[in-house]
Amino acid sequence: MTNKLLNALISRESTPAKVGPRIEAVREALGMTKADFADSLEYDRSSLTKVEKGTMGLDIAVGERISAIYGVGLDFIYRGDLSDLPSDLRPNVVQELARLRKTL
């Protein structure tokens, strides 16, 4: 993918509406259900749904748990920096973000 396309796909904003799809893309790339992902983070399932929809912000403590457990850096979660994703997860996350963008 070209840098221009990636920049269009990944907004550098840290608003809930931008962070939510990133979290959903990571979860989908990991092949996890919302329930499994939330449980792995010891996070309320309904809160995860709200975060993924962009109606609620992601608490930094939850972002740090995602980072610690799955290796997803905070710069990706909150800023969309693809270089802060594990290299083996990056292609799947980009693919999920593209899919999500089409549905939004």
C-alpha cells in the first residue's frame, strides 16, 4: 500500500471516533470476539462495544493493557502510527481498517 493511501486510511487523531476503529481492527486481526477480547483485558464488554463504536473514549489504563498483552503500541492506538504495531499483525490490521472504512 502506498503512503498516501495509508495516510488516508489512518487518521492521526485521537478522538473516540478514530480510536474505536483501530481497536476493532486489532481485535478482528487477532481473530477475537468482543467478549473474548474484553475478558482478556478484564474490561467491561459493553464498554468495549462503546469504544469500538466511537461513542466512548478508551481509558489509558485499558490502552496500556492492550499494549502489554498484545504488543500493540500506544502510538498506534491513540495516534494511528502503523509502525507501532507488531510486524506480524500489521497487514491484518490494515486490511481490517480498510474493511471498516468501507462500512463507515
